[in-house]
Amino acid sequence: MKGYQLTFFTQQDRLVHHKPIAEWLMEEALRLGVHGATLLAAKEGFGHHHKMHAARFFELADQPLEVVMVVTEEEMERIFTRFAEEHLKLVYVKAPIEFGVLGEDDAAASGGRHD
């Protein structure tokens, strides 16, 4: 299947509706029917302001986070429309990809049994 990989960059302490943006992004992706999404925590990073952000032993608020989504064209349009409604300011990367599933489902591989 053809689509896109969307990667959104944020920090642990950024909030939308009193919730961490990364958590909100994951919930919205699920609600909007996205094929898949993953939340990744980074040790450190910097952005366009060249300020270093890092997870420290006693303080995780500045920890860089990535939310990576695999989406179709239609899902991407729904996501960008939804995020625009919230007036979110997010750095993102959009890359064209081909995606699919290899192998069989567990149920098919076991003859339909779920042991």
C-alpha cells in the first residue's frame, strides 16, 4: 500500500487540553483510524532554536519525543485537518512510503485457534 510516514517532534512538557501532546497525538491517530503509530522517547536532541533538550535523571519534562505514524493519503488529510483545528504548532517530517504486513495473522497460522 502507498502512503506516508509522518514523524512529529515534541517534548514531554508540551500540553494540549491538559494532556501531553505526544499522548494526545496517539489518541487522535487511533480515533482517526490511522494504520499505526508509535511514540518514541529520545535521550536528547535540539531543534530550530539550537537549544539542547534532554531527559535528565530527576527531570523528564524537557525530554524530546517523536510520534511516528504510517498513514494513507486520506488519513494524512484527516490528521492535518484535525491538528489545524487545534492550532497546534508541531515540527513534522512527511516521507512517501510503501507499507504492508508480512506473514500470517496468529489465528490463520494456528488454523483459526487462539490458544
